[in-house]
Amino acid sequence: MMKHAFNAANEERSPAIVTSFFFNARGSVLEKSTLGMYRSLLFQLLTAIPSLQDNFACTFSSKRKQSEVYEWDIEELQEFLIAAVEDLQQYRLLCFIDALDECKEDEARKLIDFLGDLGETAFLRRTSLNICLSSRHYPHIRIRKGVQLILEGQEGYDRDIATYVESVFNVPSSKKVDNIKAEILKRASGVFLWVVFVVKILNEAYDDGQVHALPKLLRQIPDELDDLFANILTRHTKTRNESILCLQWVLFSQRPLKREELYFAILSGTEPTALGIWDQAEISHQTIDRFILSCSKGLAEVSKAKDRTVQFIHESVRDFLLLRDGLAKLLLFNLSVDIVGLSHERLKECCYQYLVADIYEDLFSSVLPIAKSQEAQKLRNASSAKFPFLEYAAKNIFGHADIAQGRGILQGRFLREFEALSSFSAMQKWIASDSIFQRHQVRRYTPELKLLYYFSEKGLLNLVQVLIDEKPNLDTMGERYGSALQAASASGHASVVRLLIDAGANVNIPGGEYGHALAAAMAYNHASVIIVKLLLNRGADIESRDRDNRSPLLRAVERGHENVVKLLLDKGAETESKG
């Protein structure tokens, strides 16, 4: 509906600037957040009104320090949007925002408040601004001013459902079929998605020669959408295990999976002995599409996006599985069981099975080319083509483990066995796999990598705690940043820094890319005052020098970290260099 309105607005001859953003809960962070929406709308505005680019260039230049670009925050983007609306002049701006319910509720509420303020700004400045929003009924968000329409209550909505049934219910017309159509419309209660699934079920029965059973089958279909989802998922038990794992992957993957990634992810958890090099002549994209359709019982689909990722056909499926305990019921678990933790544990095991599978032959046998070289790019492309799930498994196995640990599913034994030394252990396969897909040489790890360092760099707090409980050497050096504490400081993970310091990590140990932890903390784009304060309060040398002989104060000044400069001065940092 919103897409139709957007397209219609673009087809008008009036000199309006038409912008849009369609929230997608199944997409990346920027696709389902208001930060992504603000960035997208601003890009569209800057493209449509070149005169705005001068002001934007000034704002952008102020964010550049030492050739690094600092991330935008929402407040900055909102300020620029307000300035743009104030300066619309003769332009008319139309903004379409779809599926507001697919971003976080607190973000949605703040967005509505801001858009209300933006509308008042346009009114006071006498500029033309029209905003059209769409959302499901939940969450209910009150709009201060504006016209609200409930789709189900609009004239013609029931007629649209009848038209759909007439065009898609592929059964030859008869009195019995006419009665079935009337019954569908009567029971639909305005829920279009219910009709879509019911028609699909009846069409499948007709294709199987069950025309005589259609009235009985229709009577057996539940009226409520949630009950219909449960009915669909439990009707065929032969592929139950694959179906549940498919749903878990679509629900809990760290990013949307491409269709071939999902295929091998499911295979890793259900038939690991069948894993091998992907032969597209044998397993085509069409075969994978049918597999996903079968596994998900039609509740998931391959998107039309460039990467052809897999997503639920509608957010009501996700709501059924999570908010209304549909997944727990399918697994026959007590509703008090943490289904999220158990799911991440299962996904971790899928990643592990794919990583340790004996299918990689000569992939790890030769020295890797330099990460930015053409040879390295060819290797990445070839690896992805042969082993579609390898990159995801390498980059996300511990993300799933961290969530599982945080929800009470202990990971200590798994980590000990993973890091155990052998001629070519899971640890070594993982390091080699990760290195293949790194596009920068400096981000590759050495064969001697310790998991504590990796978890600290990635901010995997729960796994860091597991290893600290094992009493390791907290100050082991050797990777890019040096120690685990330096890695956490450079990456901006304050909670991990606190954990390591409390466990006894040396705050002044020298080495690594920046020389010491305090200098490493300055490397983070938004230098964390919290981390700097933590380090200073635990004895970090405020006058220590980095590898370029700069003091922490000088480094903070050069990078424009005003709050850190103030903190260092308050702590007594020398203002005159003695080097």
C-alpha cells in the first residue's frame, strides 16, 4: 500500500521532492533503525537539493580528525533535517515512512515526537512538508496532529480480499467452490495474511487430487492467525527438525543469511556428514529455494534484494514465534525455558560443525596472499563459492556462544576443547578461515591467537568472564593491539576493560600498535571517557608515551576528544611536552 502511494507521488507532475524509508526488521541494523532512516532521508534530500550540500560539507568536515570520519549520531542528523526543512524555500517535500512497527518501540516513539516537532517547524517557516507513516496496530503510538486511517475500516478493503481469492484460488468454478470462497471471506475477519495461507493450503490439496476434501479441510483450519501458523508448522512431521532449525536461523542469525548460506547452515545442524563443496550443477539456486520453502512451510521467503537473503514473509510470523511462544511450543519445551539461549547454542553448534568439517582439502595448506591483493580477493570469492557458509561461521560462532553464555548455557567446556592444541585443531581452522575473509592485513590474527584477546577485542563480555574464571595469563601479548586490555580499550568496550582490570590486568604493560592501553583508548573514534577514567583510576601512567612519543593529552588534543582532554587536565596531565 505504501509502495503504491510512493510510486503514485513520484508519477505526479508537481515539483515535489519525494523521499521514503521502508523499515525492515529482517534487514541490517541500518535497515531497521531510526539512525538508518535519518541517514537515508538526508542522502535523498542532499541529492535532490544540491544547495543543501554546502552546509552539509561544513558539518562533515568538522567530523574529520586525523583522516578518520567519526560516526554520525541521531541528534546531529536531526539537527540537519530541521535546518533542511527550514530552508526548503519553494520546494515541496513528501516523506513516506513504512512499517514503523519494524523498528524498536522506543525508537519509534522518539521518531514520532521528532516528526511532530519537524512538522511544527515547517508550519512556522511556511514551508511545505507532508509525512505519511504506516504501522501495524502494535505498538500503539499516539500522533499529536494528523489524519489517522485504519486500513481494515476503509471502503473497498473487503473487496480487495475477495478479488485476491477470486484470482488466486485455482479451482474450477462450481457451486461447492463458490461456497468455499464465501466461507473464506466470512472467516477472514479482514486479516489478509490469513486468507493468503488458507488459499495456499486449499490449492495444494486440490493439486493433490483432494477436491472432495476441500470443505472439510477448510473447516479444520483455525480462525486465528497464530493457530494457523502452528497448524502449518505441525501438519507435516517428516521435516520437523529442519523446519525448526530453519526458523531459528531466520530468527536469530547475526545478520540476514543468503539462501545458499541458510541451506548449508541447516545442513550443518541436521546432516553434517552430507557437507561438501557446493556443486551448483547438483544443488542449484532453484533447488535451494524449494528447500527453504519446504523447511519454512512457506513462512519464509527469499527476498528480491541483491544478496537474495531469506526473511519471514511477514513480521507477524516473528511475533508468533517469539512474542507468543510459538517456537517454544513447536520445540515442546516448557515455556519457562530460555528459547533464545537454546537457539543461539544450536546455531553455534551449526557453525562449529561447518568449521571442522573435513571438506576443505587444500584451502588451508598454502600461505595466504596479502589481504588487499587481487590474489586474496580471488581466494575469498572462490572460498565463498565453494563453501558458502564458511565466512558466516568463522565470524559469528562466538557471537552465538556469547549470547548463549549470557542466558545461562555454559560455554567453558566448549571453549577449552576449541582452543585445545592439536596438529590442526578447530582453533587453527577457525583462525585460517577468518584470515581468508579479512580484507585488511592488519586485522588478520596470528596462529598463536588467544581467545581472551579475541573476545576482548570483539566485546564478548560473557565469554571474557568465562576465560577469566579459568585464571589465564591476562597480559599475554602478540596480536595487533598487544594485550587483551589494550584490544578492549582500542575497540571501545568499557565493560570488558572494567572486567579485565578487576581481574588484575596490567594497565601499563607496553607494546601493541599504540604502545599502551591509555593510548589505545584514544584510537577509538568516539574516545571513551569511561575507559580513560577506568585506566587512570587503576594506575595508568598519565604521562606515558605512545609509539610516536606522544603523551595521552597530546593524542587526545590531536584527535579532538574534548571530554578526554578535560578529564586528563583534571587528573593533572602536564600541558608542556618534556619529550
